Amino acid sequence: MHALQQVLHAFFNLHSFTLALPDVWAGFQVNLKMMVIAEALVLVFALALAIVRGLPGPTAKPLRVLAIAYTDFFRGTPIIIVAFFVGFGLPGLQLGFISNLSFVTYGVITLTLVYTAYVTEVYRAGIESVHASQRAAARSLGLSYWQAMRYIVIPQAVRRVIPPLLNDFIGLQKDTSIVYVIGVTEAASLAQQFSTTNGDFPSYLVAATFFILITIPLARFTDHLVAVRERRERAQAF
Amino acid sequence: MNATVDDNDAGVRNAAFVDVRGVSKWFGDLQVLNRVDVDVSEHNVVCLIGASGSGKSTLLRCLNMLEQVQEGEIIVDGQLLTHGKVDVNAVRKKIGIVFQAYNLFPHMTVLENVTLAPRKARGIDRQEAESRARLLLRRIGLEAKADEFPDRLSGGQQQRVAIVRALAMEPKLMLLDEITSALDPQLVSEVLQLVRELAESGMTMIVATHEMGFAREVADKVCFLDAGRILEEGPPEQILSEPREPRTREFLSRVLEAEKLA
């Protein structure tokens, strides 16, 4: 019984929870900022990379190879190592402004590099799932390769990949706390500071709560989109 | 040797609007077209008949440059398509193709399907493109469906929209690739009626079809394809009633058999 009380006190002490709220909330705003910026950048870069990977013809081969090398490297490398490369490596290079960015900016760069690799694959799967006959129909009407991509292939591809894409964004949102290892002051790091000072752990619960509160709606929204699509596809089958 | 054929040259060589000469094509080891010769005069309708896999679709796709031929040459409207630098998009603007599976764009309304290519490939402004599209849709009795998405239309309606989508580019040649094969029997006639009207309006067409009655009615010439070769060609009455080749007779009797069963 004593042990249980100890656990409850260490993790679920309401007083300590309330005390930690303002600090951790201040940190979480940094997480939110990184999420929004990184997600916007990832959406654009990943689509560009996916298009490059699908370019036809031998002349585009070097570009395709580069795109593949990029996704292989950043999907295969643990995000914490990418964070070290960016957060410690770039400042160490002494390359003018690139070496003098804020911790938060390095954090955003890290997240963008890694998640662009994941989301590229998501987009690519979407682009490949659009049947070749759609492209043939577009080209046969005299539309150019790029017009067929722009008006026919990509709009259909993006619609199909929204659920897996949101799934990756849930991962990105949580990983905004990993970049605290390169010195970003955010929810997890402030929770840790609070915990060390106070000698208990409710501050972690505060941080966790914030993350969960933004993840759950996104997860439910994703479920909803999947359900809607399934219903539509079933309706079409008849 | 010049890689291109100018109008004068083509005029001397052949007056045909479409001139296919000795075209061969392979998919890997499989030869799908074997020294095919076809010519089509302007305002004429040529029907391609033959079993599935005989090369009808491939020939049409080569004419639209969706496939490349490895041997022979194709000339359409005086322009050589098979050698040298060819502006593929420019060629396709004057050659419309309609596929068996309609291939409408599912994320666009009927009106958007019909106006996309005129707007983007020909640079016609939206208002102009839409009023022309509505006119075409009215002609086929589908003006009321202009703002619907394709999945709300029947197969026959979708295929008619696909034809109109190709017509909106004001092509000089239409290629129809078994456009009724995916349709329920009761929807076939509405599509054929539209093609009939096109033929009457003088549209030059090459039609791959399994509808022998239709071929007899609209075709100026019927070509029977067998294993990638044109085995026999001639006026529809002759090919369909008194074929010379045993393979043609065999094919026709099988088709008739199937029609009786249907």
C-alpha cells in the first residue's frame, strides 16, 4: 500500500501537476511552432521529391538516383543522429548564416529532413496508385506530361494519401520533443527541468497530456477520412 | 533522306488521311503488329475487327503515339509520326481516342472533364470552353449532368461523355477502341447511335469493334486482324458476308455464335 501511495504521489500529484502547467505550456508552444512549420515544409518538399522520383526517361536518372539516396539516408538514420548532425554539425561548420541559426530552426530542419523522406514515400505510393489509363487519357487529349501530373495524377494521388500522411504527421508531432537533445527548449526539456527541481514527475504527465490532446483529434480525423473513403468505395462497387 | 514529309510530298505519295505502312511492333519477344498496312481516306470510317489480342488496340495506341512502333511508318494528315522530332502533344490535339474503360477523370465533374484539355492544351478561356462543352453535352442529351461527377453516371453516359471529351478538342481523326465492350447490352445502342451520328457528320474514324452489325452499317472499309497482321480487308459487305480467308470465316462464325447465345 505504501508503494502505491509513493507512485501516486510521484506521478499524479495534482498540486505539482498544476505548478508545472505554465512552464510546460510555454515549452509546448515551441513544439507547436516546430510542428506547423515542419509540416508545411514537408508537404511541399516531399511532393517535389516524389515527383522527381517518378520522372521518366534516361536523362532524369541522376535526379531519380539522388532522390532515392535522400530517402534511403534519412529514413534509415535515427532521427536523434540527424539532430546531432544538424544541431551540432552545422554550427561547427562556421558557414555564415547556416551556422548561426537558432536551436528551434535547427530542430525544424531536422524534422523536415527526416519526415520529408517518409512522406515522399507516401506521396510516391499515391502517385503510383493512380492507374496508368488516367495518364494515358490525359496525354491522349494533348496535355503535356506536366499538365497530366498537375491536373490528373497529383490531385487523385493526394486525395488517396491523406490518411497515411496524417499518420506520419502524428509521428512528427511527437518527435518535436526529440530535438531537445540539441538544445531546443520545449515541453519535454522544461518538464525535465521542473522534475529535477521539484523531485517528482507530474511535469512529465503535463507534457504527455499536451501531446495527447493534439494527437487524438488528428487520429480520429484520420479514422474518419478512412471510413468515409471505404464507404464511398463500397458504394461504387455496386 | 528527309525525316519529315511535307504536304506536297505526301500528296504525291498518297492522298490518304491516315497512312500506315509496314508497321511492326513487339512487346518484348511477342510481336503484336506484323507489317500492318492501312490507309484511311478523309471522312471515311474504317473498322478493325479480330479477336482480343489480335493487335487492334495496339494499332490505335500507335496512331495516338501512346505506343511507339519499331518498324514502318505512320503518316496522319501529311505528318510523319514515326521518325525524327515529332511534337507529340500537337499530334494528339488533332487525334482523339476513346478507350474501352472510358477513363473519365473521377475527381472532376463532367463539365471539367470536357473542358480541361481545350483550356490547358489549346488555351481556350474557361467561358468559351464551357459554352462549347455545354453545347456538345446538349447534343448527347447530358447537359443536365454537367456538374455531376462521373461515378454518378451510367456506363453508357460515361462513355458518351468520354467521346464528347475527345470531340471538344475538335480532332480531325477519332480512334475508338472497343468503346462498347465494357457496357451492359442495353447501354450499347446509345453509344453506337452517337458514333453513327459522328460518321454521318463526316468524321474520319478508325474503330476497333466487336459489333459486326455496326461495322457493316457505318464502315467504308473493314480490316480483319489476326495475330498482328491484317489478313483481309475490303468493303464491309464483302468481308462480313463473303470473306476469302478461312481465319476470317472462323472468327465471324464464332462471333455470330456468341451473339446468338447472348
